[in-house]
Amino acid sequence: MDKGFRYGGDEFTIILLEAGLKQAESIVQCILDALRDEGEAMLSIGLVEFKPEYDARQMVSLADGAMYRSKNSGGDRITAYGI
């Protein structure tokens, strides 16, 4: 089951248990497009795909780093770790 959580003041995380990176990109693109249609907010998204060698802390750190790359590149975009 997918889950969403608030992570920090204005940060959220969505865990897509059954989605690979391509499917996750498609899902978050829909979220980004919906917010753009509302015209009220910008969204900087960082994605990371689970690898068995990552622990939870690494996953969060990698996703957070990708999100900050999105934010520092002007925001309102998706950045996937490792791509």
C-alpha cells in the first residue's frame, strides 16, 4: 500500500511500494501537473528507487538530495537520484 507522510515543515514523502522508478516518475508528474493547473504552488520533487543495499536513512538522504537539486535548479521539477 502506498503511503504519504509529512516530513519536516514543508516537505512530504510518498512511499510507492510497488512502483519502479519509471512508474514513480509518471505518478509524481501527475501530481506536479495537478499543482501547476491550480497555479498556487511550486513543487520540487526528488525520487530514489529502492536498492537492497540502501537502508532507510540512506533512502531518505538520497531522496532529500535529489529534491534539493530540483529546488536549486529553479524548482517546479522532478529530479531522480542517479539519473
